[in-house]
Amino acid sequence: MDPAGRQVFTVDLLERYAAKGRGVITCMAAGNDVILLGTSKGWVIRHDFGLGDSTEFDLSTGRPGEQSIHRVFVDPGGSHCIATVVGSGGVDTFYTHAKWIKPRVLTKLKGLVVNAVAWNRQLITEASTKEVILGTDNGQLHEIAVDEKDKREKYIKFLFQLEELPEAFMDLQMETASIMNGTRYYVMAVTPTRLYSFTGIGSLETVFASYLDRVVHFMELPGEIPNSELHFYIKQRRAVHFAWLSGAGIYHGGLNFGAHHGSPNGEENFVENKALLDYLKLSEGAEAVKPSSMAVSEFHFLLLIGNKVKVVNRISENIIEELQFDLTSESVSRGIIGLCSDATAGLFYAYDQNSVYQVSVNDEGRDMWKVYLDMNEYAGALANCRDPLQRDQVYLVQAEAAFASKDYHRAASFFAKINYMLSFEEITLKFITIGEQDALRTFLLRKLDNLAKDDKCQITMISTWATELYLDKINRLLLEDDTAVVNHGSEYQSVIKEFRAFLGDCKDVLDEATTMSLLESYGRVEELVYFASLKEQYEIVVHHYIQQGEAKKALEVLQKPAVPIDLQYKFAPDLIMLDAYETVESWMATNNLNPRKLIPAMMRYSSEPHAKNETHEVIKYLEYCVHRLHNEDPGVHNLLLSLYAKQEDDSALLRFLQCKFGKGRENGPEFFYDPKYALRLCLKEKRMRACVHIYSMMSMHEEAVALALQVDPELAMAEADKVEDDEDLRKKLWLMVAKHVIEQEKGAKRENIRKAIAFLKETDGLLKIEDILPFFPDFALIDDFKEAICSSLEDYNKQIELLKQEMNDATHGADNIRNDISALAQRYAVIEREEECGACRRKILTVGREYQMARGYTSIGPMAPFYVFPCGHAFHAQCLIAHVTRCTNEAQAEYILDLQKQLTLIGGEARKDSNGSLTEESITSVTPVDKLRSQLDDAIASECPFCGDLMIREISLNFILPEEALQVTSWEIKPSSLGSQRTLSLPL
């Protein structure tokens, strides 16, 4: 139940006297808002809620004695109806269509009591039933098809007869699936004790004919029930699960018509996740009572027990609700007769002798996530969650369960999916408190995956934290000794898991351990090794071979697939000291070795003295890992680098440093070793060429050139040439080389100068003679530099000429701009007599209001001030000021009004002083007016208000101004105070 307390299923009385006096109700069927009722007097009453009418058919006409409708069936579309009449005159089955006035008897079924009908839901239409299967009381199946336009059945075919255990077919269901080579039929049928399933490709006739040669697949349950029912739950026109009301309980499961799981006898099993709901779970301690009828919804069973309907959750098998019915006094004796469902409309119905009740479903899946979660079925819980908060609760349960079981990496993955239930800080503190750095790193990485791109701050912080954890992990592994590498960190956790798994698989090992202890105490070493081999105690076997000095046999044991890989690491130090060649060959033949865990053994072997001409086995294996296996472990690369550095010949070291290991991948790193460690090592071993390369790789070009000058000036020049993107740095490096070359040259002065000038040519013009002059002694003769200095002066002269040309071009451009400005000052515009103001729509060429003559002579006299724009729009000055003031921002509007006010005041004073006549003094006083008018022109007429930015900015203005608030209120639509009441009744 949800917090609001709404029931999932609710009952409403649909019709109290639904039989309309035609006897009492005996059976009922529904489909597509159509209800069919069968009565005890042989009448079928059809209620069509879609059309709002009802129809009655009397099937007892012409038959002697009392007649009763035994069963009535309607297809999912509500168009086709089949009814069986039983009475003293025998048994007859009728078919009728919604458009027919009179039902038609199916003569070939005379005398057969039809208990069940299976409609072809996938192919049936309003005009045609397609294939329909009828199940009879004597264990027969018949096929029938009717086309409405033919006014009679197309055919009736016999399909199948129960021979082994002749029982009545009580219920039928059919589903079809279109496949490449035709149509596959799936048919399920129930009798009081059995559930039969049939399937095949072709037609129904060929499918059932095939069962003459093969065994019928069925499920038999103990006990018998008189009203054995079979129901399919239909979702999106496809059956997804079934339920059988059997004598032992409710047998139910999923239906998968897409997957064909073929069995050896050719049978196809399309039922999944079968289960049996025992009736004892519904009795609450009392004796089990079998339901008298049943209906199936998506997640629940509706079971009619007595006069109540118990709603049982299909997943948890718990009763969630009990539905009560308002029975009349005459119906209490027999009570509720049965249930039926309308899969198309998603409704359920119950009926007694007189009344019909509607059972409505109200979001039955809203609490299913909690049901699945209580059963620890997390996938089902997540599939039924409706909002992020529900999903968080499921993730939280999974995370805490994993955390409690110390599966910290899995817990971290679930914690990372939680967005609301726990804060980021709470989750991280959980892992920090227990010291689980690796799990914390996993959480941070998963959290990064779940963050949105907009959370830039969080992404930056979490990424930084994760980087720090990675570096801490790498440093700890690098600094750990032999014991710590095996017994600490993530590797240690892996060993612990493997050890526990080993203890679980070998529960009876204690006895064997006692036996081996006894053998050891008696000194029977050979028998101990043999027994250990039988019991797969490889550690003891390998240890024994190492003690005997038989490295090859020990390696053969370690290469067996069943031997734990950790033994390779454990015995690696002893084996490589015993026989380095065989050990390394074994390592290279083993695919799943981690070279990092072999580093302690290789370092121990490398620390021992070796002959100069002896092949270094560790270098051979490390080269295999780096070049053949493409190992990216920094520890492996650092070890190989250290071994190269200790060799007398530095060629291998230089080749290794120059190798680009990640060149095969996009944006792959060029090296995996630690360059700072490599630099310290090479400096210690005095491998100067290697140091130069490392400096260059770390972009420390000055240090690289300085060191290269001590080794080889040619190398220094090559290093200086590597800098291409920074011209200043490149020049600085070449100056260092030049200074060194000049200072180191011991020849005669003139020869010294000639070599320096030749060096300048090698720099491709980067250095000039004036750059290297400070490096020569003060007493050098200027004649020696004459040629180089002249060349440099010529270059400067060319640059000066280029600058002069650019200045002339700029001057010419400025002159052109001045001419354009002068031309603009002479531009004019023509105003037509009929031209209108863009704001007020009155003519532009009218006399100003304050200058109009008393007798109305408008054709002469001064005009009203106006503005004309290049685009052709024209405005009266006052109209333009009003328009711009209304549309611009408040500060600009105040500025414009202030300018207009000043103009008015100054203009008024001028007229007052001159009494309306212009004098020399008044002309002089106009000067500030012109200045204000220029400012006003800039404010209001810098651009056309219709063609400039002002019109674009008007888009953001409100359509309704603040002063029009009362008008907005008058248009408000208020909700009606009259309530609406929905009544539910049948049309009569």
C-alpha cells in the first residue's frame, strides 16, 4: 500500500439486476468493454459499453423443457460470441456476431458440451475469427473459423482426442508467433488434473496431427478441482505469463514464445520460472480452501474464496487485500459465482445470480519494487522503480550487503549509483574508516562515470583525489619488500579470496594434513611427495624438487593448469638462482604471469655477480615482456632501465630510452618508466648521453644542451635543433652552443673567427654576428667580421624598407577615410509630400503645431522638426523621442528626457530675451543649444528604431505592461465551483 492508503483493487456495483428477468446468471464473459451474460432460461444478454446499448438472444427457442446457458465466450475484441445451451433437449453450441440479429447453431457440435474456447489473439479481426479451438467435456479439441460476411461458419474440424486419460477440457489458451517458415502455434489446455501443452509449425490441423506420433507434453498435479481454470496475462497483445487453478495449488510461470528450447523428442518448452502457490498460504492457519474462481493481473492473482476475493501478490505470494461484495438477500445463498477478466480494457468482473460487479485496478505495480527488494531480487526491484529515490533504496541495500560481506569493490560500485539517500561524504568516510583505499578509488571512479558534465567542480575534485590514490598505490607497491608485495594491498586481498575458496573446496584436507605430518615426522620424504602429488599439494612437491636441485621438474609441475599461479611467484627467487635459463624459458612460456610479482626474484638474481660474456637472463625476460607482451608496468620498465644502465655499453640503454612504447595506440604514452628515477640512475652510473636524452624528453632543454656540450658538441647542436615551437629558447640554446664552440676553439684568431662565422650558417639564420660578438675577446679586429656585419646590415635595411612601405600604405588609407567622411557630410534625402511618420502615421511635411496660423494656412510657415534615416524611415522629432524613450532602458530614457528639458528651457529663455526675433546676441546664445541638440541626436537618432538594435531588443519586452495588470485580472479563468460526479450504470 502507498502512504495515501489507496487500495490497488476496488469493487463497484455495475448492475444489480443484470439478468433482466430472464432467469438467474449462470456464466459470464467480457472483452473490449463488452459483457456477455448467460442465464438459466437460455438467454444471452450482451452489454456494449462502447456503443452504450444492450442486446438479448434467446437460445432456447424451439427446444423443449428447461434450458440453461452452460458457457458463454467472447473474443478480446468483443465481436464474436460462442455459447453452449444445456437442457432436457440436449446440448447445442451457437455462434453469433455483434452485427447479427440471430445466432447460428453449430450443427457439427450437436451433443458436445463446449467448456473452453481459445481465440487467436494475434490474427483475429472484427470480420473474421481466423482459427479458434474449442475444448469439449469429453476430452476433444475442435477447430472452427467464421467469417462475418458468410453468415455461417467456414468449417469445423476435429483436432485431438484425449486417449490415455479421457477427461474434460476445462480451459484453453492459444498464442501464435510468425517465423521465417510459417506460423508457430502454442496451445495450453487444462483438465481437472493435468496441464497439456502443444506446439508446432504449419496449421492447427498439422500441429495436432503430429501428436499421433509423439508424446503429448503435460504437467500432472495431485488432487482434483471441479473448476480447473487456465489464464494468460496479456501485455501489449502478447501473453507474458500464465496461471493454472489446479487441485494442488496455483501453478504459474512466464511464457517465452520467442525462444525455442528444443528437447530431444522435438518438444518445445516455452514455459519459464515455474512455481506453485500452495493453498495453505491462503488459509492463515486453518484448513486450506480451494478457490472457486480466479483472475490474473500483471502482478497479482484474484482468487474467489467464498464470497470474498483474496488478492495475492504473484511474486511474494502474500495476500495484500480482500475484496468484499454488497450481496442482495436473494444472492447470499449461492454467493459470488465466478470471476472473469477483460484483457483489452484492463478490467475484472465478478457476478452472482443477479448482479455484476466491476473490479478496477489502480496502479498495481507501484509497490512491486519493494516486494522484489524484500526478496533480495535486485534486478526485478530496479526494473519496477518509479523514481530515483526508489532506485537509491535498492542500490543502498545492495551496497550495504556487499559492504557487510567485505566485498568492498562491489559495494563501491553500488554506493556510486546513490544520489539522494547518502551524501558523498558519508560514503567516502565508510571506506576511509576501514582503510580500504582501493575500494575508495573504485567508488570515486564510478562516481565520476555517474556525474553530469555540468558538475565541473565535483569532477575536478574527485579526479584529483583519485589521482592521488593511484600515485599512493604505485609508491607503496614500489617501496614494498618481498614479503609485503605478497601479503599486502590488493594482491593480498586477492590471495585471501583464493585462500578461502581453496578452504571451501577442500573440506577434508585436515585428515590429509595429519597424514602428511606423520610421513614427515618419520622422514619418508618420497612417500610425502607422492601423497602430496595425489592430493594436488603442489607447494610441497615444488619445495621438494628445489631442495633436490631439480629445477626442471619443479618448473614442469608449476606449468600444470591446475597449479595456482601464486606458486610461480613464491618459488621464483629460488628457481632463478638454481637455473636461470630454464626458469626464464618457463616464464616466457606461461601466458598469465604478472612480471611485476617476479621483480623481487629478478632483482635478487641481478644483484649476484655474473661473467661479462654471460647472457643476462633477467634482461632477456624483461625485453620479452616489454617488446613482445607490451607490458606497461612502470616497475618492469624501471627495472629493465636500471639493468641497462649498469652495462658498460650504453647502446642498449639509449635504444630503450628512444623507443616509443605506446606508438601503436592513439595518444599512447611514449614511455612507462619514471623519468626522474631514470635521470638519477643515469647520473649515478655516469651515462651522460642517456641523461641528455632524458633531459630533452622532460623538456629541460637548457640542461640537456649544457650536459651535451660536455660530451659532444654535435649532440648539443642536435638537442638545440629539437626546440621548434619556442624561438627564444631555441636561440638561447644555440647561443650556449656558440659560446662553447668559440671558447673551446684553440686555433689562430682568424681561423677561430672563420669557424665561428661558419657556425652561424649552421643555425639557418637564427643567430647573427651581433649575437656572438660578446663571446670574442675585446682585442679582435673588426676586419675579420666585415663580411658577416655587412650581411647583417643588409638584412636590417630590407626590414626598414618594408616598414616604410607599410607606413605609406597606412597614410594612403587614412586619406581615403577623410574623403569618405567629407562625402558623407554632403549627403541628403528626399521626402515625398505624402510621407508618413513611422510612429504617429501623420504626414511628415506638416506645419509644427506651435507655429500654425490662426486661419489654417498649413502650406506655408515653419515645419515640425523631423528625422530621416538612410533606410527611408522618417519620424517627427517628438514622436521619435517618445518611441525611443518607451522602448529603451530606464537610465537612457531619463538621459533623453533631461536633454529635452534643457533644450526647452534654453530655447524658452532665448525667445523671451529676443521677444521672438533673432538678434546677434541670440544667435550667439544658440551655441549651447546646438551642443545639447547634438547630444540628443546621438541618443535618439544614432540608428533607425525600426532597423537597428532597438527593434531587436523589443523582443524581450512584455506584451502586457505593468499598468495593464487590472486588464489581465479580468481575463483570468476561475475554476467552476460545481463538482462532477461519475455514475456507473448499465444502459437498459
